[in-house]
Amino acid sequence: MRFRKTINLFKGLKMNVSKSGVSFTVGPGKGISANVGREGVFLNTGIPGTGLYDRRKLVDFNGSGRQAAPGAKAASAAGRTDPAVEAQLAQAEALTEAFVNIGALARDLPRDWSEQELALPPSDEAVEASIGDWLSQLSLPIDFKISYEYTDGVLMADMDLPEIEHLPTVKARQLASGQIKEAAKSQKELKAEYARCVFGLGMFCASHFFCVTPHMEKILLSAYTQRRDSKGDVEDAYIYSVIFGREGFEQPGYQQADPEAFICRFRNRMNKLADGTLKKIEPFGPEALDAQG
């Protein structure tokens, strides 16, 4: 652990069954939930206290949202999908959506700082305390850990990422009969979803860190996961390291960018192979903050 403050964040998942259908609540508090009913699966995402909220349909059990094969509607009455299968696959799709789209919940930076906030920088301890308060209230569908340290306008943070094995490994597939069946995701699909998740998580957290104070100019964020070395021992392996500048988060609509492409706008270190594997890299150290380019 390279920095003094550390916070562990834990996910939660709750399933509710009622006459109206099945619903899933992801996380210990408000933030991300999925509702499953006769019309399909809806994902609701939002960050408490920010006014950010989105609702989208993931699965359409009536066929209007999916591209059904010819004759599917006629056959669907005879080949109705088992509600238990629908619920299981809906849960997997909702969790996948929640995992991979975290970057879209990155926050716009405030434009209404008070004159006092603009003129008087808070103490380093006060900034670290504010970051800790926000992290402790966070509700996301993944486990991760952050250690951080703030000094004179620069935040340095290390993030222990969720593992690729934590991603849902199945997806829904609609047959010609109209039934929805389970299908295994390919390694290519899993690696693409994992990359979007871990880059999006960095984008999401950095945006909120910049909102703590207008005097935070840079964030050095390095993300690692656990892997086995050549001897078979488990070690921390960094897979990306990036130096964020405040100006990159002041562009309207930046949340719609692909998280990996967004991170590539900044000085970074990563080694992504053609098959989507994120290889181990050497993260930036504090000395990189003073380097040019």
C-alpha cells in the first residue's frame, strides 16, 4: 500500500419477489437497481445527492426491444420462457450493465464554487476527510479498495480493482421460438466488459474527487489487480496508471466517451494486448507529476 488512507468498499445484492415480479437492488444503499416484470428488465442508475438518474430497458420479454427471429412472436406463446430462467438471466444482464457502465455516472464538475472556496484552499486533512466521507456512502455493484493521499493540490491514489471473475459470465440469448436461454460469454466479451468496467471505475472516482475542491489540479490514479507470478505466488499487478488533469473533466458530455479512450487523453501507462488482456505495468510514481509530457 503506497498511501496512508485506505477505504474498503463492499457490494451488496438483494432480490425481492412480489406479485408484480422480481426486483434486484445492487449495493447497500441507493445507487443501482434492476426491476424485472412482465414488460422486461429495467436498469435504474443514479448517484444520491447529485441529481444524476437514468432508466433504461435491458431485456424486452415481449420481443420489441430484441431482434427476434421470424416467427418468434407466434411461437413464443407455446414456448414461454420459465420465469425463473428469466429472473436469473435478468439478474446477470442487470449486473453486467451496472458493471460496465460505471463510467457513464461520472460527475460534472461544479461551476458554483463560493468566493471563499475559490480563494482559500482547504487543508490536506480536510480534503482527505471529504473523500473518505464520499467513499463511505458509495453504493456500487463491485468490491474494491482505494488508498490515497492528498498534498498541495495533488491526489495520489491506488485502486484495488475487482477481478474479471467477478463479472457475470452468462448472457441472455433469444431462440427462434421466442424463448430466452442462457449462453456463456466468450473470453473476448468478458475481457471487453472488464476493461470498460475498470477504466470506467477510474473515470467515475476521479470525477468525484475533483468535485471535493477547486484547488485539486491533478490526480495520479493507479489501478491494480491480483495475479500469480512466474513462481505461482499471488501478487499485486498494476494494469493502468494515469495522471488526470482537471481540464479533461470540464468538457460537457465527457461521460459519454468510452472510458478507455477517455483515459488515453491523459498521460498514462497501460499495455493492452490485441486479445483484450491488460498486462502488468510499472505505475507512475510521485516524481512523474513534475515531468513534462
